Amino acid sequence: MATIEHPVPAERFESLVLDFLAYLEFERGLSRNTLEAYRSDLLQYGRFLDERDVSAVGAEAVDVNDFLTGLATGHDDKGPSSPATIHRKSACLRSFYRHLRREGLRESDPTATLSAPRRNRKLPQVLTRGEVERLLAQPRGTDAPALRDRALLELMYACGLRASEAIGLELGDVDVDERVLRARGKGSKERLVPIGQAATRAVRQYLERGRPALVRGSGETALFVNFRGGRLTRQGLYKIVRRHALSAGLADRMSPHTLRHTFATHLLAGGCDLRSVQEMLGHADVSTTQLYTHLSSERLKDVYFRAHPRAVVR
């Protein structure tokens, strides 16, 4: 099928991108981080097309393939892109051209025969139960920052929260009496997650004695606040996690997301079913959650070879 003859000047490319991003935001409900990544990918693709004097509407499969091949081989000073990055850019271009076809700007799809490089799914880093206990014991004392840090770490591990979800929590999102939390995930999708006893106790102590000393009577509605009483930022959360990871001897083992990975792995290893873990993590696709079953099986193998008398013949 031929491309519809709709000449699109180069200066119109950004307007096409903005229209596509608006569709993703309002119709698909994608997160701000995903939208920004897609915007960056498409503007990079647009610069590539400009060098060829080709419009997005006039691009052919060879143009798309050359763009992705250049990323894989490192045609610029940045060096080769990772398979995961190229996979994301391929997905972005596929979605972009499907949108152009819906809008009647194209009849053919130059990404239809696209073959992205195979992604090696790297297993995420997780902590053992002993390492988690060591980390959660680091915020010592009863001053306001210590109470906040303890509640933050306990809640992230107890509920599998993303960093953005933790800092986005409002006071009304946590019910310490019912032991349930409302998290707002990607695309502003909400989910309810139970809160364990230890995390409930830590949050209750923070709400009673820690947070009031930090907000000092201000009208801030965020659950977690900084020393000035304002909402805790992503950078602030990262510093808190890294500081306690360092004191626990885990600095090279974790980031804020490690607690989320650990939450899922420990639940599955403890017998929780996959669908329940998927719901608590807020994954749209169960295949994403299945990654943690590999981690659980690896952990079971470790236990087996250490414990079974005939597992290793000496």
C-alpha cells in the first residue's frame, strides 16, 4: 500500500508529536514519565528524518530500520544504545504510526515489518529477609526525621510502592485503622493494598509524633514531608533510602525500587498467588509480574541445594 500524498513540512513534525502525546495522555492514560520518554524518542527520530529531508508521513520502512540500526551500532558520540532502549523506541514508533493511520495521514505502516532487538530481561536486585530487617532497623531514635524514615521504608516494603507512589501519598490515602492504603500508579490508576502490622505501627507513630513536628501547623496534605514541612520530593526520597542503605551495608545492593522488587519476590516465595501480587503491584499485564516467579524459583533452588542432603554429592 502506498503512502497517502499528504506533504507534511518538517516544522509540522512537532505538532504531530504533540497530538500523538495528547492521545496517549487522555485516551490511554499513560504516565508523565512515559510521555516524556516518547516525546524525547520522537524528537530524536524527527532530527534523523530532517537529515534525510524526509517527513514523518513520507518515511518508509527503510528509514525506520536505518534509524534503529544507527542506534544499535552507535552512529553518534553517545555510543550504541542498549537493547532495552531500542525496544522502547521501536514500541514508540509503532504506536506513533498506528496513530497517524487512525488520523488518515497514512495508509501504510512503515513499522509493520519492524523487528526489534531481543531484550535480555535482567532480573532485578532483591534483598534477603535478613537484609530487609537490617535496613528497616537503620532509622534509629524518636525524633521526627527518624520516625518519618522508618514509616517510609516500612510502607514501601509492606506495600510494594514505587518512589512516585510513595511521595504522592496524601493523608487520606492511608487508613491505619483498616490497615489499607490507596496508591496511585502509572496513568493515575488507583489500587488498594493491605498494610502489615509493622508498617501500620510505624506510620501511626509518624502521624502522631513525627509529622506534626515537621509540618508545624501548615496545611500540607502530603503524607511524607521534608524538614521544611513541604511534600517530600523524589530526590529527597532517594537520599533517605541511600543513606540508610549505606549504614546497613547495602549501598551497592539497592535503590528505592529494590524494596518493590523485594516485596513481590517475598510474597511469591511465601505462597501468595501471582494474580494477587499483580493487583497489589498495579501491573496491567500479568507477564510483567511473572518476572518475579523466576526470582522466587532461583531462591528456592538456593534453599534446596543448601538444605537437601543428596543435592550435592561431596
